Amino acid sequence: MTLATLRQALRQLEDDGLVSQQPGRGTFVTEPRAAYRLDSLRGFAEDLRSQGHLVTTQILGQAVHRPPRWVSAQLGDADRAVRLERLRLLAGRPAVHQLSWIRGTELAETDLSGTSLYAALADRGIVVHRAAESVRPGILADSEATLLAQPPGTPAFVSDRVTYGLDDTPLVFDRATILGTLLEIRTERAVTGLSMQWTRQATS
């Protein structure tokens, strides 16, 4: 095999996402990406565990606060909410920074490091009915890059999800910054199944 043929083969493998070439270090086999599915009403950790992935959670902060204005725009008239900040690790590697605002104060003292937020709500008789989620491309800011052990500017997905109860009261506003080099977004479509709508981002 000639050097040119080898380089072409490596480029093809890199285009297919099977290897990554790092200048000055060499060529490495790319780890398979976990899939974040959009066709289920489950929490992030539940979704990945159902696919056989090892997911652990670090609680970075959990306390009652008055929601800031950008959160109140999603939660409505909630004057007090639990601010829950978590770091999700996939097979021991930081993968997602998750900031959740939970209406009310019931979950202020609940240990959510190994319990689904939806399950914790259900334990208190609060039924989750539906959720609206938008996902957009982004890059890691300095603070998120530090938490996720990546350089600032690393590609990421930013997910904003509002979860509603049976009476359509917003219960949780959740913003997840998902490391784009570890996770991909996948969904399945059918005639009577999930529908997706694409909207153009506003430009300034």
C-alpha cells in the first residue's frame, strides 16, 4: 500500500467517524457515540441507561431560589423554585452539564444523584404529562468547558426542555449542554409517530 493510498483510507475512516487524527499525537479509534433519543418522555440518564450505558450523576448545586427572568418566562408565575445543577458522566467521562429549575420547593432536600427527576415528582403525586424540547447547536463557554474537561469552543448541543403536568402547568425548565463529541441525537419517524419541525434561528 502506498503512502497516498494510506492517507486516503485514513481520511475516509475519519469522514465516517471511525477514527480521529490529532496533529502531533497520531490517529486514534473513535469511541462509539451514545444516542440521545427525542421520541420518549424520559430523563437523560434513564434514556441512556436503557441503551446499556453507564451513567452517573454529580450534584453541583441544589437550593431554593427565585428564578431569574429568563427562567420565569418558561415557568410562568413560580416565585420560588429549586435550582438543580448536575454533571452527567458517561462511562466516567463528563458528557452533559444540566441546569434544571423545578417549580415549588418539594424537591429541595431530595437526593437526586441516583433518582430520576420525573420519578421523584411521581413519588410526590405530580404526574408528568408532556414536554416541549428544542435542540440547537452551540459551543462550550469557559465555565462549561471546565466542567466537561474540554477546550472552550468545543461543539455542543444545547437542549431546552419544559415539562408540563396534567393541567398543563409548567413543572420543570431544563437546559442541558450536551458534549457533541460524545453524543449524537437520533430519532425514528413513522407515519403515525414522531413529527419534527425545523425553524430558522433568529439572527442579530
